[in-house]
Amino acid sequence: MSIIDKAMKKLQNNQSASVAKRITPHIKTTKYKAKVANSRSKECKLHIDRERLISAGLSISAADGSLTVDNAFRRIKRPILANAYGKESALVENGNIVMVCSSLPGEGKTFNAINISMSIAIELDKTVLLVDADLPRRNTSSLFGLDDEPGLTDVLVGEKDLTDAIVSTDLQDFKILPAGTKHHHGTELLASDKMFNLITELASRYQDRIIIFDTPPLLITSEAQVLAGLAGQVVLIVEADRTLKHDVEDAVAMLDSTKPIGLILNKTQVTSGSDYYGDSAYGAY
């Protein structure tokens, strides 16, 4: 039995065919005006519009410091944190660098990247930096109203310092590095030595921080494979009942099998009495 079959079987054992499917809503990327000045000071923080994120299909369900998320994402984050800081973390190089990707567009990687990030951010001692590295689509930046803010591309071309490009938010321990200014060689920048140097800096400079990259789909751009090679662990999003098995196999074949690779089966069927209350189930290769 292949690793794909094993992973899928493991996840399917947690599901029930007798219940109706819960569909993750498509994330809406309508822009809104971010409550942050263009010339940000260190004290100026981005306001997280929680109600808007909820209406866009995200699993955020609180409006203050008692932020809660679906139990599924609490469960998903545990192996990610273990690979970064647990007993096995010494075996995972750059374990705090996490790439969230998919085989093809539309499988829910941005939905999962944001929810995982916010779930980890409620840990008492874990700061999260969410990086929008999907430069063609920029869904993460759009959702937070950061389309016009400097970010990743500006850092890579040397027009902005990393610390100045990172956006602090009013959600404690949650920060964002937007996609940045549109650049005609944007995707090439992702595969450049500058990107390698940036990830190396992030891994060493922010060892107490989880850095999550929302990246392009693996089967669409070669840059995603390069990013996967730089990350310490990879989370692959698979849309239930839509993603073809051979697409998952092709995507996994592009990844380094010596690294921790997690599978999130998105938009799954769930059992009312099970541990899963969200729209995602998690398994590891």
C-alpha cells in the first residue's frame, strides 16, 4: 500500500459516510481598508476584522482575547509544534518553518494556513508569522486588507528591511508578512538565493516563532517545490472528493520524504460524536 493510500485510509477511518458533507466556504477576497497607516510606526497595529474573516469562511469564533478555533485545528497544530519544539525537533532542520501548500488551486490552503496560524497564536509562548508567498494570487494579503502594503517582494529586492515589512496585529502573538509590491519577476524571486537567505534568517533569528508560508500550488509553479525544499516541514492540503489521487502522488513526489509531511483532508465528512468538529482532518505520511 502506498503512502498516499495509507494516509487517506487513516483519515477516512475518522469519517462517516452517513453524515452530510460540511463544505468549507470559499474564501472571499473582497478588499477592505486596513486600519493601519501606510507609514506604520512600531506602535501601530493592524486591526483584525474577526467578523469579516468569519463571514469569509474562516473558523474564528471569538471576538476578544479568548479566541477559540475549531477542535480540528487544535488537533492539527499539535504535530506541527512537536516537529518544531518537541522531542523529535532536533531531527528536523528549520522545524519552525512550515510550508502550507496544495497540489492545485482552490483546495483550501489559505483557509488552512490562516486557521493554523491563529490557532498556534493562542499558545501562551508561541508567536506566529504568517507569510503570503503565493505572489500570483495574494489571497492572504487581500483577506487582511494588506494588498497595498510593502512585504515579501520588497524585502527580497532590498527595498525594505524585514522588521519594517512585518505587520503586527491586535491579535496578540500573530504577525503577517504581506506579499508586497507586485513585481514582474515576483515568482522568480521565490526561487532565488535571496529567498534562501531570508528563510535562513527567519529560522535562526526567530527560533521561538513559528513561520507559516502560504505558497503557490505545487503542480502549478516550480517555485513551490523550491520553497518546500527550504521549509522544515510541509503541510499538504487535499480537497476531499475533488483532488485526484494521482495529483496528490505527483505533489508528494516533488517533496523531500525525509522531512515531516502532513496531509490535511479538507472539506471532509465528519461524525457528530467524533473528535473532529471542523472542516479538516489531519494525517501524516
